[in-house]
Amino acid sequence: MAGGAQKLVVITGVTRGLGRAMAVRFAGLGHTVAGCGRTPRAIEELRRELGPPHDLAAVDVADAGSVQAWAEIVLGRLGPPDLLLNNAALINGNAPLWDVPAEEIDRVVDVNIKGVASVVRAFVPAMIQRQRGVIVNFSSGWGRSTAPEVAPYCATKWAIEGLTRALAQELPRGLAAVPLNPGIIDTEMLRSTFGDRAGHFPNPDNWAEIAVPFLLTLGAKDNGKPLSVPGQ
């Protein structure tokens, strides 16, 4: 996928952190953004900031039915995405695995794994029919390594690595699926684990200045490659 022509970019988890920074950056470069997030107020604020033709909706990716309904609206209005970014994710509160409540593990799995699968199920058939497009499933450094007290999060991101590489083997020629390690960025999620130490890392807006142009270079040549944002 070349970076020059206008693209339709679908982003989950668009109301904060990396998702919001990417949405603003893609829109600023002239691309069309269709995004979702769980918080209606934050969606409305971003809708006012970006304006038309961008299409934003309050959707919880853990709700497969809501994801399917949202995708049908986006596909009907804008067509299949050129770039599908599965960014939405949760992290468990710092604790050894035996102290993480079952319902917290369920929520992390429902968003980080099952949510990605639901978004793929909802959008990728249309991308296959059109015979082009790139799916980027956001992994983590903790999808390729581990750390104490974030075992559920690590498990989901290791799962994303395997899920995405298997998906890459299933896609027809012309499409790509990529597991992406975005790097270490000063987000709310990082602060929940790193505390004030997160301030030593780039903020989402600075990160997006590098990440968005990089994402626009991805194409069929990258299918199945575990990638990282350069310099992160």
C-alpha cells in the first residue's frame, strides 16, 4: 500500500492514547478515519475535532454484535478499509497472576483477543472481496517478552502475535496481516504499570508522527512479518 493516495483507515480504541493520536494524524494528512471507542462523550469530542468526512462511533469491541453493526455502517458509507488498525486494548492492574480477579482476566481477554477477532470477522471479508488492504493487529513488547504482574496482558499480546501470523497464512494474495509492536509510549495504560516513569518515553502525538507514515508504507510485501515502529 503506497503512502501517497488518500486511504480509508479504520481504527479501534480511537478515543485516547495511540488510537486518538493516530486518528488526528491520519486525518491531518488527508486520509479518512472511521474509528470506534467505548466512551460516547470522547467520541463526540473527537467527532467535533475531526469533522467530516470522518466517521466515529461509540462501540465496545468486546461486544461482537455491536462490532458487526458498526462495520456494516462503515462499509455501507465508506467501503472496505485500506488499513484496519486493531488498536483497542486493556491491561490488568499490577498483580501476580493468582491475585488477578477472574472477571478482570475475562475483560482483558474479551477486548484484547476476542475483540480483535470480531473486528477481523466484520471487516476482512469485504477487504478480501476487493483484493487489497492491510490488517495491523497491535501487539506489544510484552507480546514478545514477559514481565511480572502483567501476565494476563502478556498472554493476550502473545496470542495476538500467533493469531496474526496464522491470519496472514489464510489471506489471499494482495492483502497483509501484521502484528505490530508500537514501542513504549507514555499513555494512560503505561502509567498504570510504570507510574511516573512513563514520562521518560514519547507521548502519543510524538509517536504518531513516526508511526503513521510508517503504517502508510505497509503492503502485501509485509504479510505475516512481526514488525515494530521504527526507533521505538
